[in-house]
Amino acid sequence: MSVFYEPGKTSHGLPRDPFKSCVTPRPIGWISTRSKNGVDNLAPYSQFNNLTFDPPYVMFAANTDMNENRKDSTVNAESTGEFCWNVATWDLREAVNASAEWFDRDVDEFQRAGLEKEQARTVNVPMVKQSPIKFECKYYTTLRLPGNPPMGSVDVVIGKVAAIHIDEKVLTDGMIDLDKVRPIARCGYHQYTVVRKDTMFEMIIPGDPKQLVGLEGNAAGAKAFANGHGAQPTK
């Protein structure tokens, strides 16, 4: 026996909707922006990811509220052309949760969550100083997907990563050590998980190593391969 249903057409018959629990874990898009009026905003989005790596693009999806108002992150990113992503970590989990609360547009979530700001270098946006990995992003486009009431449409905001910050404290032998970062990820319902070393494992796809530059996100290797100089070895 299995549960089969057609979303929006037939009932799944379960006490709570299972969809978001099927697609897990999901990276958290802890997005910071600054409005045209100079008000700083910070909010986590559980529908976030990178799209490609050379050049790097990221996306976050933001639903409208029950009154069809668009999220501050979306409005700010579109109106200023800028936003930042801050990695959500185990140590910052309570601040991540606090910044998810709905506030009026004149409220600074950094202050409400007790977070110190760090000014970005290439965009006029504040970042979470305590976050060990941060992206400075230039707004690229918004894809609007139609939705059903009461949540309404969803804005899929895409940005090009213009600059990256990595705290040396989370590096080991020149590589990002996720056991030091301890990023949290969204599961279903009100559940989260955290990445630790004892839950990670490595698998390298067999075949020509030159074909793996895209899988590991090796931009330099991809350029070398395109120019006919071979690719850097996969690590």
C-alpha cells in the first residue's frame, strides 16, 4: 500500500500535508536586504539553493502573505538590485528562527534578533557578522509562479553572486569543513536538521575526471577544460 494523491485535486488523507517533508533537507536562504528607505531586513527562506557555479547564481522563493503582499526581501531586492545570503548555523539557530517572525516593514530584524551587522563590500546591504559564510548578490530576475489562496503567488528571486566571504575558522586544509560550519537545514513540518561530520560520506562518480568539474563546482577546472588545457584534478 502507498499514499497516492494529486495535489489540489485529491486528498492525501494524512493529518498534515506531506509535500515539504518529501523534499528534505533544504538549505536555508537567510536573506538580508536594505530597503530604498534605508531599513535593514533579514529573513530565512526554506526554499533556497544555488543554480549554477560559473558564474554562480542563487535563488530563494518567497510566498506572498494572506493579503497578497510581497515579502520585504523580494521588494528590497528588486528595488535596489542587491541582496545577501548568510549561512544559517547551529549556533545561530535561535536568531534564524527569531528573524522569521512577521514584522512591519519599518522593523529591523537584525535588532530584533540581537545580531551584529557587517557591511557588504560590493553591495549596499548588511550581512550577519557572526555567520561564517556569506554571499553578496546582484539581483538578476524574478520568476512569478501562480499560487492558490490564501498564500497566493510565489516570487522566485534569482541573483548573481558578486562576492563571497568565508571565515578562515571554518576551513581545514584549505577546504570548507562543514563540521565547523554546522549549517542547519529545513525538513518538513517544524523540523530542522544540522550537518555534522558523522552524517557525511563521500562518493566520486566513476569515469573521466575532467567531466566532474561541474559536479564539484570547479570553475577554474571548467575554464581550463574549455580552453583545452585539461582540468584540475578532482579532490
